[in-house]
Amino acid sequence: MGKMNVNLCGIELDNPVIPASGTFGFGYEFDELYDINVLGTFSFKGTTKDPRFGNPTPRIAECTEGMINAVGLQNPGVEKVISEELPKLYKVFNKKVMANVSGFSVEDYAYTVEKLDSVDEIGWFEVNVSCPNVHGGGMSFGTQPEAAAEVTRAVRKVTKKPIIIKLSPNVTDIVSIAKACEEAGADGISLINTLLGMRIDLRTKRPVIANKMGGFSGPAIFPVAVRMVYQVAHAVNIPVVGMGGVSSAENVIEMMLAGATAVEVGAANLVNPYACRDIIADLPRVMAKYGIENLSDIIGAVK
């Protein structure tokens, strides 16, 4: 069997497969279905400073080869994540976990990361800069290099753990934003977050979801994700975590060839809760098929 281990920002993973934030809860829910220790790691539910109920319903719509969601970062807030959610996870998961953090101001991000920094089991911070900046007219932090860099610098000051900045694809120049984050102290980049999408009900002539627009994910966005991973991985000198429409072991290999060190699986978990387990189990077969002995050797092999 080929070697599936990879090194992500100084931490060794048994394999590169990571369930994406928002599709795997806080992990312990899935342990009822299978042993989640087969995962490389996972990114837990996006956590904010204060509790959030989320957006009004309906907030999920099916699409051809994908889905649109506008859940709105529903979570119990960082205090309860630390005191209630993570202790349940530690009972069933014995690896370092990735903390996904969101905020609506630079101060929000720094506060939440600083609170979580003391949790030994957290190995990395995945900082989602696709949130609207409430002090900047509502524009996402991730749409401008300087805004993304400002969040990166603020988070860098409060933790020595690896910081992976999660970027939005809804921009004209993803490379300039990724490079700004690297220069500001990021240890890695993860991409892509969801594309902005919309569906309309022909009978009611109204948007299908209450928020009108939401994040479009699923297999349909995979080629866009591969393109952006390729562009960013060849422009920065820090690891890239690829995601967006990944639903098979072949997709994982393709993302890694484009430049991803690790690969997150998102919407596929909502269709099949065993998706990540099955992808990991299938990786040796796909590696053998394409003559791959060590997954680390293929990272960024496509020039």
C-alpha cells in the first residue's frame, strides 16, 4: 500500500482527507456512524465570538450537481464551544482538530482565536475571511488583500499555532489576496469557499431561500476550485488546503496534483455521511491505478 500521510503546517496527517467546516458539526455526531479517527483531521463548525441563531428559513436549496445554503454561521458561541461541544469530541477523537473561526470585525476574529488558543487539542486555525465586515460597509474581509491581511495580522498576534486563511472565490484576483495573507503571517491558505448563487421558485416567483442568495457548493464547482488551487499554490510558499466539489478519491488526487497538501470534503458529507470514510478507503486503489507510491510526492506536480 502506498503512503498516504502528508504534513500540514508542521503537523503530520495520516491521510489528506478533511471534512469541511459546516458539513461535519463538531465531529462527535458522526462518530455514531463510524470511527472518525480514520480522518486526517476535520474542520469543526464555524465558531464566532457570540452565539448565532443563523439566517431565517428556508436556507437550503437543491441545484443541479450541487446546493445553495445560507445557514448564517449558526453556532453556540466560542464559550460554549469550549465548555460543551469540544469535550464531547475529545471522548471520541484522538487527533488534533482544525478550528474554523469567523467574525464580523477584526476584533471578533482575534478574540475568538485567543479564547480557543488554550485548547490543546486544536492543531490549526482555519480563519474564514468570507464574512461581511460590519465596520467596513458589509464587504467581505476576503474580497480585498489589505482587509484579509489585517485579519491575518490580528490573529497572528494571539496564537503561535498554524493559521490557515480560508478564501472566498467571489473575487477577481484570488492570487493577490492569498499573497497578502502569506506576507501578513499566514501559515497556509484554504480555498475555495462557496460561490455566490441563487435559485427562484417559478410558481411563487420568489427566491427559494429566505436570504435570496447563498453559497453554491457541490460537484458543479470542482473545476473552478481546481483552477484556483492551482493558481494560488503556484504563487505562494505556504501549504494550500483544497476544497470545492470534492466527492471521490480521484478528486482528491486531482486537487493534490494542482497543488493542495490536504483536501477538504464539504457538500458530499450532506449527501452521504460516510463520504470521507469511503474516499479514504478508496485512495489506495486510486493510487495504485495511477502508479502513486507516496501522496506527498504529487503535491503541485502539475506545473
